[in-house]
Amino acid sequence: MRSGKGNAHAHSLFISDLHLCRSRPVITAQFLAFLQYQASQAESLYILGDFFEYWAGDDDLDQHLPIIEALRILADNGTSIFFMHGNRDFLIGDRFAQATRITLLADPTLIELYGRRILLSHGDALCTDDVAYQAFRQQVRTPAWQHAFLQQPLASRKAQIEALRKRSEQEKSGKQESIMDVNEDAVDTLIRQFQYPQVLIHGHTHRPALHQLTVDGHQVQRWVLGDWYDQGSCLRADHSGFTNQPL
Ligand code: LP5
Ligand code: MN
């Protein structure tokens, strides 16, 4: 048995917001090295959304074969991989999951790990002050919208995504920073809904931090994962708690 799997060194890793795309090969190379040297030592890897810069549909798998193959090798070697959709890759579906041997998780999902109840989310649903985004999100997360979108030719989907990306960047430049962060009441409501997990882990805001909360007298840690634009960011969980894993 390799170190760190199923023994006293057992640990799991959490990442999000890698925004992998072919135009940023350095990040892809960094991620592939991370899988080989770090994730391979973990019993599980949780990818909490915006793994790709965007995902147009599983018929575009060929764009990312080295990544898909590396995930499959990791899974075949015994690291369980869990994957939650982000706002950029919510169209990842069963074909991608089968090719990579990942397990898709709903957003949010409660897990129990090393004696703690841990709630996982991408984080965009918690940004409730961003009303324009939430209206858009509600529309594109329905099965009917997704079915109709995926029926269209890949080239047409990509053109629409490009237009959306431009519009999103324009609109973001006019939004206050605070609007694009999580709403604290939305966080508290979620914590209550899941009966006060000890830990909430999410990404999306690209504001890595540990927030210590008290919700109805319960202590909760909110870990915000960082993005991978300049350097990787990874949270490690084991029997003694949580730490930022140097990459
Ligand atoms: O990702 P990030 O952090 O930069 O910004 C998000 C919100 N923007 C988005 C858009 C994505 O970044 C880019 C597209 C991803 C591909 C998705 C694939 C399939 C969808 C294809 C649809 C054509 O998620 C941004 C938030 C920000 O997070 C912070 O939380 O502010 O939201 C926006 O800027 C969105 C605008 O406010 C509203 C846009 C409405 C567009 C409606 C026209 C599109 C019509 C499509 C049919 C419904
Ligand atoms: Mn996001």
C-alpha cells in the first residue's frame, strides 16, 4: 500500500477553479505534476468546480485528452476522484465521468471524513447579491435548457459561450466586489439546512481564506479555495484537521 492511503497518513485533497484550457499549457502541466506527485498519495481528491475554463459538452472530450487520461490513471491507481460542477463546467456529464472514472457530486454535498461533517459547494449559488448572475444560473441549470443547448452543433455552442464570456467580463467590471462574494445570510442558511456541519469548503470567489463562523451557537470553519491562475492552491484534510498543502 502506498503511503497515505488507508493508514495513519490517510488524507484527502480539495481543489477548485483551475480554469484549465489549451491556451494556458503551464497550468495544465502544473496540474498533471500535481496528480502524479501529490494526488497519487491521497486517498481521495475532491475537485469543486471550474476545473475547466469552460465546458461546451462531452462531445468536446478530445480537446482535453491528456487531462482525461491522467485522471483515469489516478483513479485506476486507487485515488477516488469526486467532481462537483462549477458555473463554467456544469455541462460535464456522464461521458466525461466514465472516461475519467470520477464520481459526480451534486452541489451542495455533505460528506463525512476523518470524523468531521464537511459540506462541499462550488460557491456560486451563495453569491445571492449577484441578482443578474443568479437569474442566469437558474435558467441554465434546468434539464430542459441544457438538453436544448446540447442539441445544437458544437461550433454554435462554442460561439455562444464566447459571447457569454465577453458579456460576463463586461458585466463583472461594473459590479461591486462585495456583490461577487458570498452572502453571509446565504451561508448561514445553508449551514442550518445541513444541521451545522463543522466545515464548509467552497471555491468560486477566488478569495482563499479561512473564516471562523458561529451559526446559532455552532462553530463552523468556512474554507475558501484559491484559483490556479498564478500558482496552484490545495487544501488537505486528515485526522488532525485542515491545512493548505504546499504545491
Ligand atoms: O466565471 P466568473 O467567476 O468569471 O464569473 C461568474 C459569472 N459568469 C459566468 C459566465 C462564465 O464565466 C463564462 C461562461 C461559462 C460557460 C458555460 C457553458 C454553458 C453556458 C452557455 C450559455 C450560452 O458564470 C458572473 C458572476 C461572477 O461569476 C461572480 O459570481 O458575476 O456572472 C455574470 O457576469 C453573468 C451576468 O451577470 C448575466 C449574464 C446574462 C447572459 C444572458 C444571455 C445568455 C443567454 C443564454 C441563454 C440563457
Ligand atoms: Mn466559479
